[in-house]
Amino acid sequence: MTNRLELSWKVDGFVDEQRYYCSETPIDPENLPAPKAVLANSARAHVDTDVIFDQKYHVMVGAVKNGVEKLSSEIVLYANNEPPASAVIALLNFENSLADLTGKRTWTNGSPGEVTIATDKFRFGSKSLRISRTSTGAIGIRTADSDDFWFEDKDFGIEASLNLVSIGSYHTILSQRVSASSDQTFSLYYYANAIHFEYSANGKNVARLSGSISFSTNTWYDVQVVRKGNILSIAVNGNILNSIDIAGFVFANSSQPIVVGHLNTSANGGWFNGYIDELRVTKGFAPEIKAKTKAFVL
């Protein structure tokens, strides 16, 4: 398949011409490079096939009228269907503790004695999040509720790398709910030889998509839950385990914090025991289901 960047846009009013800018480095509006293409005044989309697979590109469009050029905001695209930065609502690689690479949210540690930054196991880089199940459980890390996590009926993706220390009971990856029947929008967890994604339209009644797989301890697995159009899929290591048509489904809008490593927002249930790394959530963009070969970047 030809490597390509595809983009579309809107323009208010008539223009004389449009200019497509594309660079491997950030574009300075005060010192613009030569446009990569000059487009007709009626153009509202462009396909660039002169790109390198897996390369990150900075893109802007300029609209020119009477010699005056007005520029769009800059977006970042990849030639391999990576999400633009605007679509990434959370990105944690734990290289700088709990700092979210998007800068859009702050994560806090609910159990400092049982939730730590680890250097002995990691998917990429040199660190990961270690959550230790105990008799009382660890409540993981969390961030405040945001409409960013209200997926509505849009495309989205939840992706994370897991390495379990024990196999048994629930191992929660990401959740937003009080309980299975109270103020729930979604929960993603591993239990009984399957990855489960529970979701609700009203916060009370829950549907579940499950993908059967037997995890081993001390092994990294890359988990993806992706909605693209009407299709909701669960995949591990790039292999789709199960899919379902959810045409017309609109997610509930929970008011609860978003939690990593713990099923509920109260101190009970679903405690993860192992390592989590490379956690990314996108909204309005369906990431490609594929085997993971490199760290996530913005």
C-alpha cells in the first residue's frame, strides 16, 4: 500500500489559492518553508504520497486571498495511521513518574506503598508502573473526570502493555465507574483467561465484549480496545480476539475519576498485580490494530 498522508479541512468564504505545508520539524508561522503543494481555491482535501512510512510530519494549510495568507493550526500526522496529538487524551510511559505526555491531565497515586515506578521491567524505555496486589488492595493511579473520556459514539482507542506477576481474580487496566451498575461508562480488565471490556449507555446496565486469551506471568502483552465506526474490537499483540457491531451505541457520561489498576473508585475490587506500561487513550481516532514495535510518541 502506498504511504500517504490524508487531510481535509473547511474554509470560510472564497479564497484565491491554498498552500499545503509539510515538514518533519515544527513549522514556524513567521518563517514558513516553501509550500509542498499549491492547491486550487476549491480544494478542501489533499493526499500526500511523497512521505516515508512511520515518519512524523507537521502539517499546516494556508488560505490566500488578495495576497494575504491565513494559516490553520499545526497538526501532527504519521504516515502509518498514528493519531494526531489533538486526539490523544492520555499518554503515560512512566519515564517521568506519573507525568502525562499530553499535558492534558494530572495523575495521582492512591497507594504510594503499593504503587511505584519500576525499573526492573518495562515495555519500552526504562520504567513502568508497578502495582502490587495485597490483602487490602492497591487503588492504583487516577485522574479527575473529564469529558475527554466520554467517548459518546465516536471512534476511540485504549491501549496498554501488561506484565502480570500473578494470575487470578481481576486485573484492572483502566476503569471509570462506581460499580458494575452505578455511574459506569467503561472498564477494561483481565479475568479468567480473557480480556474484558464492559461498557454502558446509561451507567447502570452493562454490556461486555470479551476476548479469550491465557496470559502467562512475566510476559509482556499489548492490549488494544478500539472502536472504528460501528465495530468494537479487542486485540492482543496485534491479533483481534473478538469484535462486535455496536451501531448507534452512545457511551454513558460518568462523573467518576478515571483509574488505572483498580476496578472501582472505592477501595475494593479489581486490583492489578504486575506492571503497566505504554498506556494511551485516543478519542475521535481509531488507532490501527497492529503488533507494537515501538514506544508511543506525540
